[in-house]
Amino acid sequence: MKGASVLIGGVGGQGVILTARILAEAALALGLGAQMSEIHGMSQRYGSVVSSVRLGKAETPLVKRGEADAIVGFEPLETVRLLPWAYRKTVIVTSITPIRPLSVSLGQEAYPLLEDLHERLKDRAGRVIFIDADRIARSIGSEVVANSVLLGALIGTKALPIPLDSVRKTLVKHVPSKLAAPNLEALDIGYGVAIQDGYSIAFA
Amino acid sequence: MDPDHERILQARSGETLLLLGNEAIARAALEAGADFASTYPGTPSSEIGLVLDGVAKAAGLTFQYAVNEKVALETAAAASLAGLKALVFMKHVGLNVASDALMTLAYSGVRGALVIVTADDPGCHSSQNEQDNRILARFANLPLLEPSTPQEAHELTKFAFEFSGFLQMPVIVRTTTRVAHARGPVAVGALGKPRGKAHFERDPDRFVMLPAHAREGHKRVLQRLRLAEGISESSPLNRLVDLKEPLDTGYITSGVAYTYLREYADRLAGKVLKLGLTNPLPRVKLAEFLRSVTRVVVIEELEPFLEDAVRALANEYAIDVQVYGKAQGLFPRTGELDPDSVAEGLVRLGTLDADAVKRIRDVKMPKLPARPPVLCPGCGHRAAAYAARQATRRQDVLFPLDIGCYSLVEYPPVRAGDVLLCMGASIGVGAGLAAVTDQKVLAFIGDSTFYHAGVPPLIHAVHQGANLTVCILDNGTTAMTGHQPHPGMPEDGKPAVDMEGLVRGCGVRNVEVYDAYDVKGLTKAFRRAVSHDGVNVIIARHRCRLLELRDMRADGARAPVYQVTPEACTKCGFCIDAFACPALVRLEDESVTIDIALCNGCGVCVEVCPPKAIARVPEENA
């Protein structure tokens, strides 16, 4: 199998590392090689967090700039921050709900216009899926499952050689049992969003 | 037991797990049959302790969170002197704290085995510096192993126990963030059997470092190091890897840099000397390698540790070879390397085709607002630092800071930081500032840090009659590194060392304790303290909100909900401009609202808001 490189970015506390872990464990369970990198400690306190996952044969979990096959962003600004790793075939799945950095709350810096951020993503990548993951998560009744919506959408893009069922199986092992059902629901809906995205009625 | 820890303990020989480098080290220690392990938590080493603490009882291993790294090393050394196998691990700067013990322990050597893991942090992801501890290993004349991946972290740690046992000296395993916090497949071996208790056999000539014995000890460590050098020469940890023909370019590399070079292996010609045992270096093997090539490229993170040695060796043996690396600026001496920076260096030198970096160059990025870490919503540190700022805002007050989550109070808007150096330095620096200036000094230090390194400087400040206020931010845990216990907390039948008693015992007469959420009380206390002579200690105590919320959830309870009454909000913005809890959000019309998803329900903003526009939502409506 050809390898794949994935970057997952967000704000500390959003579950970036757990999501990357589920992806890597699912790949390993399928017999694909998998590695990932995490950053712990200070950055987990609401700072920018990024985790990289490489599937298939790779020497390091780090992704080279311009070589991410997929990028998942849990927050629009954090998605755009990962653009140096995108290229013309990159698939991007991003949440659309901004979380303002402190400098923005304090009025020292401005949060970029969402339209501009979206344009930048579309300019550079092969395919971009914008998902209101938070709203979908709320509709399921649990705000904490927004990352599963995004993970589902990533799997739905078929950019990675990992089927939905494998992720479902891995996910239930890594979330508290109480949250298994809403997480699976979120995963499925996200998957559906990606499958339908870009098609008017019929889809391939 | 945590399911991840259970998996690590239960895995059978031959099984492959997806492990963090740190988890791989913990498993390796269990396989080596380690009897004793100790640490003071610090990123990026902390997960070794989380695993070993979790499995200790089931594995028959004695695990202790020590009060600081020096004590951790001393207790682990004692275990090895008694004939047991011991592991001690810490972040890079932790080894500075332990270095007093380290330097002399090298002379006495060990029995059993003693493996010291230092987790370096190039790029300062979570540290106050990015020192390269390979130099400390050379300084102490101790063997040094550098794993490149989680799998190697496992193999080298296991080997380190054997190596230490054979040499009868401590062995250092040095990881970096991208090994410690990389997660990759690790094939595990069979678990070993700890012995448990031991009997200490006296040998004062070796273990009592009086000057006469120390002189012999210095000779002994050098003799042992020669044995280690022999092993370094023949060890497969220092191995040759051929790339494509022609083979006249050599690459010398160690640690994580090796994996970055391997990323381009199919596009590079030459051969690689991959070094896993880097002190003592295999001088003969290296010289042979240098003679077999016309140019050699040394790739390593941080200091030119290998590069300088290679250059010296080429010089010593008059080998005609060009040595490339940091000296020519091909690779940075600061920060982390990554595959891109390695490729850029090689392209500049001309050994790698420019195609390899083509994609790097065409990115135009807008200027994006940075997102540094901030204190969590509901954090007691924010409340206490805010109170200190408010209490002293018309005065010239200096704020020495210390190491922990609360380092973040230096960021706007609170900006309660003037000097931040190392563990415990807030009080030492504070005492110094009090001695040489007429400015008032208010030092912040966390509870775990206070026990770790705050007590001697507090004694000093009292004895010197410093006019100093110390605020101990007591959240009842070592929060930043993953909520490890410290001596101020009772756990598993271990008694707690009472903080107020300890502070009074240091000679402080004026000790006050407040709930960190009590902004009103703290503000008055800070105002009094800074105008009061002598050493004043104010303990701002509130359990880490993350732990409180975890317990609430376990009890089926919910944190209180607060909201802004829109009609009452005067749009003054004070709550954000002075307090800046992440849950407070400024709307377009300048009024403020509370983001329910972020709010942790501490209620401190009720007190902060000048027009009193924030109120708790009655439970039935929450």
C-alpha cells in the first residue's frame, strides 16, 4: 500500500491527540504501519496543537511540508496554520467554528475573516470540506463528539486506506463507554457529510 | 488500572503495540526486571512515570515520585548500591538539579544497575531552555545511549540495564521530544522478575567519597569508560548503513536526526554511520569511516556534539576529509530539526537534489494571530495573580515567577512576571531583588515547585531579613505534567507534609491561607503583605479545577453555570482586559457573554465584573 500522511490541528483540549491516536490504532489493527507524533505539556493548555500521523512505511511520524495527503482542522485558524503542509491534492476537513485566541479577545490582533480563511484553503488544496461539526455534535446531544464528526468526514473522503468500520471498532476502545454511542453517531454523520459533499443528488 | 497501562503491562512477548517512546521505556524497564524507579515529573519524560506508577503494584516494582530530581537520583542510586536494578528519569533541566549527585556517583559507580533517562526538549515545547544533555554525560564520564524511535527507546533502555550492570556504572539514555512523544509500533519482550528487597553490603572504599577514595574513584570511572569504549567499537548500536553508489560521501548521525536522514535514503548516495552509543564514541570505527570517504556530513539536533568530536578525530589522525554540519550553518544549532530542515541543509551542500525541497518553497502564508497556551477557565492561578495585580497596581512591585502552569500569568493581560529562571528561583531571585532594590517583591511559586526547590531559598530569605511576599499557588497537584502527586498530598497511606507547618518551620511568622477564588480576601491580603516588612507567605489554595471537574462528573454533578445579564453589562470590557478568562467572549457590540462550552463554573468573574452583571444561573434553569 502507498503510505499516507495526515495532520490534525486544533486548540489544546479539543481532542487532537486522541483523534490522531484512534486513526493510528485503526491503521495498525489493519496491519498497516502507523506512527504519530504528539506534543504534551504546556501546549495542551488551549494553545495551538498539532499531531501528525503517517500510515504505511515511513521513517518518522513527522510530515514534510507540502506532503500532507489529508489535513483535519478542529478550528479554522488552526487549519490554515497547517497550509504549508498542503499541496494541490491535499484533502482538507475543517470545522467552521472559530475559537478566538487571547490576543484577539484582548483586541491586540484581529481574527481573520472566515471567508478569507476558506479561500486560502480552497486555493491550495485539492478538496476542502467545511463542516459545522459543533452544531452536528450538539444535535447529537454531546458537544464533545465534534472531533468524531470531523474524523468521520476524513474517512468519508476516502483519502486514507482505512474503512469506516475499522475506525468504529477502534473508537469504542478509546472513549469512555458512556460516550461510545454518541461518538459513533457523530462518526457516521461526518462520514455521510463527506460522501454527499460536492454532489447535488447522486453520488459515486 | 488505566486501560493503556494495563495493555503495556499485560502485552505478551512478541506482541506489537503502538507505544509512545516513554511508554516503550517503561515497558523496557519492566522487561529488564527493574526493582525500583523514581522521578520528578517533567515534560517530555512524564509518561514513563504515569505508566510505572500505574503498574507498580501489579508488577512488583517500587515506584516513588520524589520531591525533586536530586532526591530521585539519590534514592535510585541507593537501590542500585544495594544490588537492585533501578531506573530514574527526568526532563533535561531536571538532570541539572540532580547533577551534584550525578558527578560523584560516576566515581563510586553502582551495583545492580542504574539507568538514567534524560528527556531533552529541543525547541522548548515545554521548557525554559533547550540544553543538550549529551554534554552532561560526557562531563560526568558516563556512557550515553541515543534512541531514534520508540522501538529503539525500548531496545536501548533494556540494553542500558545490562550495560550498567556489566560496567557497574550509571548509564544515561537520552531521548528528545520527538522520540519521547512519538508513537510507533514497538515489539515487546518478556517481562522480567523484580527481586524486591535487597541487603546493602558495606564497601566504604568505594561508596564513601572522602578525598582519598574520590581520587581512586576518578581513576575507576576512566577505566570503566575504556571498557565501554571497547563495547562502543563493536556494538551493533554503532552501525554502518550503505546508501547508493558512489560511497564517497559519509553521513554521521544519531537520535531522531537519523530518521530524518532516512526519509531521503533512496535519493542519497554514500553511507551512513548511525550512532546509538555516543559516549564513549567508537574512535577506531569513526576514524576508519572518515578515511573511507572524501566528505562527511554530521547531522544532529542542538549542539555539535558529534561534529566537534569528528573534527577533532580527523585532525588528530590527520585524515583528509571535509567535515560538514553546523560549522557551515547547514543545520541550525537552535530548535528542533525536522525532515525539511535536514533536506534543506543537504540541498545546500549539494548531496540532495533540489526536487526534495521544491514543495517547501512556494507557500505564502498570511500573518495569523498566534495562539500561545493560556490558563484554563476556572484556574485558581488566574484568580490569585489577578488579585495580586489589582492589589498592587499603583505600586512598583516586581513579580519573580516559577516553573509550572502559572508561568502563564506572564502573558497579557495579567503580566505578573519579571524574572523566570528555574525551579524554586522565584524565591531566591525575589530575596536577591529585595536585597538590592527598594522595590517591593511578590514571588509566585506552585505547591509542587515549593516542595521541590522553594524551601531552602525561603529559609534564606527569612534569615537575611528580606522584605518579600511569597504567594504559594497551591492547587494540590503537579498539574502541568499530568497531575502527579507531591509531598503535600496524602496518597496511598503516605502522610502529607503540611505546607503551613513547613512554611512556619522555615521561620516565616506571617502566613495566611485563602481560597484562590476569594479575590476580595486575597486582594486585601496582598495589599497588607507588600507593605509589611519581613517575609510574608500567602497560600492561595484551590484544587486544580480540572481535577475538581473530573470528580464532579464522577459524582454525576455539574459545575455551576454563570451568565452575563445583557441589560446590566456596561460594555466596559474590564473582565476581559484585566482578567481574560477564555470563557469570556466580547461580542461585536462590545458587550460580553460567557461561552458555556468553555466555562468551568468557578464564578470568580462575578467578583471581577465592576457593574456586577454576572450571576449564577439557578440550578433548575442551568
